[in-house]
Amino acid sequence: MKPHVLCLMLSSIDGRLHASKWTRSSDGDPKAWSTLYEQYQDALAADAWLVGRTTMAEMSKAAAHSMPGGDAPPRPVHRAAGANVPFAIAVDTAGSLHFDRPTVNGNRVVVALGSTVPDDHLRELAADGVSYIVSDEATVDLAALLETLSTTFGVRRLALEGGAAINGSFFAAGLVDELQVIVGPGLDGRSGAPGIIENGEAGLAGQVELAFAGSEAMASGCVRLTYTVGRARDPGIDGTPA
């Protein structure tokens, strides 16, 4: 059984990701909107939040300190002593993230890795008190990851808060149950700026169906939009069968 996956994002009106690049408003500025997002994030009381490698690298800037030699580290799962909810989960296929403590923002870290990750890196993570889950495949099997988070780590409700690529991967795999977007009254306007959900050239047309579930006016001119997420039942806009 997988956890309930809620994708929670803060977006400009034109659907962009990085609040520091947005215009200001008479209702406030991107810093105020980011604070509002963080307050709402805390109120969700999810068992875990998940991001991709790039986002986690902005929060954990430790240097590499691999530990060669010694006994083979456990695979596929290592749950560090004292590791309990809430968790901070990072998808790091190749094992390029490093930590100098077992927590990020006060939450115990769990790293999802591909099968080719070297033992040296797993020993490093374990020595830092970081839990990890190694996929059976070279890329991280997201469905299997969710199953392990549920059965081994007790995660029942997960907030997906990654960058556009990791968010898009979860949507494309049909693993998202709910989408909540807090829209701030700002515009980005930059050509090529990342959006909140991306799935490469394939996109998501014909794959995902959103059903409106509610809206709420929030402080600082923000609006929260809520949708339930399902697999598309009808042909996509390009005529491709769902």
C-alpha cells in the first residue's frame, strides 16, 4: 500500500517555480508568499516530504567524505537508529548528495538511490545517521519507493514538493493523489524559466486528469487551489488514447 501523495507547490500566476524571480504585488512580495507556503506546509502534518536531488542539494551542502573498505553495507534498505517520522526524502539516483548530520530542517533524512550506487557512498550515509533505500534498478523505481516508505518507514501521507522534473515523474507514473497549488500574485515572465511540473518532451497530455476539489483565499493575495488527481480516461488533446 502506498502513501497518500499530495503535491504541494507555490506558483506564480504564470506557473513558474522560483519565487525570488517574481514581481512584487500591492498584497506583498515573494518572501511573504514563501513564508505563507511554509506555514501551510507545517499545518499539513505529513509524515514525510520529498524532493529531488537539485532541491535537496540547496539544503544540504556537506562535502563528500566517502568511507572505502569495511563490511558491505546493507541493501536494499537501511533505517538508521532513531529514524522516525517526519522524514525528509531525497531522490538521488547516482548518490551525489552528502550530509553531515541525519536531519534536514529538523526531519530525519531518507535517500532513494539507484542500484549502481557504490558501497562507499552507502557507508558514508549510514555513518552520518542517514537512512536509505536502494532500488533494484539503475533508476529509482518510484512506485517501489513509495511501497517501502509505507511498509518500512510508516509513511502514510507524503508531501511531494520537488522541482519540476521530480514532480513530473511522479505524475507521469500515476502516483499522485492530490495537487494543491498556492498561487501568489506575481509574474515571472522569463523565457525558459522552470515551471512547477514538467515531463520532458512527452508532457502529460492524455495521462493525467484533474478534478477541482476546492479553493481558498489566503493572506497576502494568495489563492490555494486543490485538485484530486487521476489517470486520464479520454483521449488526450492530441488524440492519443489515454
